[in-house]
Amino acid sequence: MKCSKCSNNAVFTNPTLCKEHFIEYFETKVKDTIKQNNMIQKQEKVCVAASGGKDSITTLYLLHKFGYNVEALAVDEGIEGYRDHTLAFLKDFCEEKGIILHIKSYQEEVGKRLDTVVPKGRPACNICGTFRRHLLNKYTQDYDKIATGHNLDDESQAVLMNLLKAQINLFARQGPKTKQIKGFTQKIKPLYLMKEKEIMTYSYIKGFNTPYNECPYAKDSYRAHVRDLLNSIESKNPGTKINLINKYLSIREGFSQDKEIRFCEVCNSPCSSQICKACRLKKQVKAV
Ligand code: SF4
Ligand SMILES: [Zn+2]
Ligand SMILES: [Zn+2]
């Protein structure tokens, strides 16, 4: 099949583009997303939440390439055979590009590795995600923005998950750029409109040999079920994911952060109760 813009062979369909035109399409779309959502000002300091996977590597690469002032922050949950591989790749990548990388671990912050607290095969994402969000916010207080690699697939899953769990109050916290709330570093998602397969293609063309191993805890997570469901609907009804996101974006402004922001009595992090969820979990984890 030929590229829709030149006579070269296409490497991607829908849109049908050759290597060169696909790169141009991809980078232009990310630039437009940044611009249309007023995500970053040139003088701002941005921290990319990097795991070493294709999404965060692409985010880091592009923000660096576009000339923004970026550093990377990785969280090592302590998952043997998984995070150690992606972190090794991330370290090499940052060294090669001259990007400062900070690494924080659950071992150092919580006192235990994730895989010593939750046996493989048991649900771990709630506890893991709580600590990750806590550490990312804690260690990005000196930055203007925190950029994550969330893509269209992740975000449409998040909208559906919140609907299925009737967590409509969480709608205000999603979107390509979170609202400014005291104590929280504002989050931006430059890949918000990029499909997972587009990011895979871009990473492949760019030669990012990111490890493709999946977290051993991921397969039984609630998100994995929603992902499979949405993928199956999308394959029969193409456009479902982007329609879901467009509809969500059209009603998003109507949702506000309903809970009052307080500050945790233990760690002073912003939260909605006396003690934040991370501190409450930390206590339970220490008892394991
Ligand atoms: S899949 Fe779950 S356990 Fe694994 S890194 Fe992600 S949040 Fe943590
Ligand atoms: Zn072309
Ligand atoms: Zn706390």
C-alpha cells in the first residue's frame, strides 16, 4: 500500500502514511495537543513521570526534542523481573540524551518492595498506584508541570472505569491537563490523543527498544478487564474510543473537584481527609 501523501510504501494505515509522513503526522499532532491545551510555557520546568515504557519514553523524547526544559522522575515499585528491566533502559536513554533522571523507590519511601507486600497474582494496582501518585506529587513540588505518557487508549479506559464504578466525581481530575489545585503539581498528558498503536509504531520507527514485558500484576487488574472490553468494542465499532473521549471533553467542564482539600497530618500532602491514603496504606504495609 502506498502513502497517501507520496509514492513511498506505507508503514501505517488509518492514516495511510510512509515512515517520514507518519513521523510528521505524529509529532504535529502531539505539538498541537500541547498548544491547544496550553500545556507548557517555554520557561517552565517539566518533570516527566518516566517508567521506561514506550509511552513515557516517547513523551520524554518529544518534550526534549521540542526544546522544553525537562527532567525525568521514575518510581521503582520493586517488582522483580519487570521494573528492573524498564529502569535499566530508562537510565541508558536519559544518559544518551543528557536528561537528568531521578529515581525514588518504595523500598526507600515505604520501607518495602511491592513484591514483598503483595504476592504475584493478587491485586496490587490500588496500593501501587496510591504510592506512585503520592511520590510523584511529593518529588515534583519544585516543577511547574508533571508530564505523563497517558494515551488515548488509557484515557478512554479511565473514563469508562469511572463510569462503571460510578466515580463521576473523578471526572474533574482527568483530561489532558488537570486543574490547578494547591499542593498538587499540575499534570499534563501530551499523548492524550495518540492511539497506543500509533505510539508503538512511532517508537519502533525511532528505534526505541523499550522492553515490552507486562507487569505481572497487570493481567488481573480491573483496568485490564476494561481494556479488553473496550478493545473488543473498538474492533467492531472503530472510533468508539475517540468518541468517548470527545464526549467526555465536551462535558468535563461541568464537573468540579467536590471535596475540600486538606493537608495530611502525617506527611502534609494534599488530601481529602485527616490522614492521606498513602500514609494509611504505609501503616498497613509496615504491618505485613
Ligand atoms: S500494573 Fe498495577 S502493580 Fe503493575 S506497575 Fe501498574 S499499577 Fe503497579
Ligand atoms: Zn509519504
Ligand atoms: Zn500523608
